[in-house]
Amino acid sequence: MEELIADALDAYAETQGLDPDRLDEFGRAYREQGHLTRDQLYEVAYESSTRSAYHVESNPAERCREVTENVLAVDGDFSKIQLLTGLSGFKAPTASCVLTALDPERHAVVDTRVWASLDRLGYLDGRKESFDAADYVTMIDPIREIADETSHSVDDVGYALFAYDVEEREGTLH
């Protein structure tokens, strides 16, 4: 598993996945400010999904601040994702970007490619096209398990699983 993750992580830069350095910038701002602004959330959403990012602009600015402050105050992966998905423009994959920015040692960016890789590697059973907070919890547990078994951080395992699916998938994504 160590070699698979290392090789896939090396290949990640060649994918169309989001820029981990950019996500780190949002994480630094989040930790320093204690919240994210609507503009910052829009930028995170744009990094994740350019087509649906515009929905973020319909959230009241104060709600964005309140939700992202509350994410810091609650425990539990399900609760954190559920809070974020209460904002327009944030389904579980986009919300996972916010959590990964905030705490890359505990969280990973997830999507259909990550789910497919976990399925391909025997950690999950079956494919999924859309995700909710419970699905995030289902994915993050084996991602953390892989991180514990390897020398890689949780966020890096997520990026590697994305790249692994890019390499292994035959045909189209959907």
C-alpha cells in the first residue's frame, strides 16, 4: 500500500485535482481568523467545482461566518460536514475541502474518484455518484486507516486515491 500511495501521490500533479497548496492557504486563513468569509468559501468551492461555486454567493455573509465558526466548536466528522452542507453550494465533497484545509492531518478531499479507489482497493463495496455527511464518514475512516499504515498524511492519501482512480479508471467518470 505504501508504494501505491507514493506512486499515485507523485502522479497527482498531472491530474485535474485541486491544488493542495491553495487549500493550505485557505486553511491558514481559517485558523488565523477563526472562520471563513463568504468570499473565501466561494474560492474554496470554485477550486472544488467551478460549475456550482456560484451557489455560494446566495449565502448571507454572516451565515458563512457563523457556520465556519461553529465547525471549529463541534466534535465529530459527521457534525462538521453536516454544518457545512447547510450552506448553499456545499455538498459533502466541497465541504471536505474546507475540513481538509482546516485540518489536513484528520481530513481528506473526497469525491467519486476517491470512493471508486476505496472500492477498487476493497475498503468499500459498490460505486457512488453523490455523497452526504454519512458517506464522508464512511470514506474518511479507511483513508485514515491507510494513512496510519503508511508514511503519508490523511490529506495526501485522499489526493493519492484521486490520482489512483485517474490512472486505473477505464471509460468516463460518470
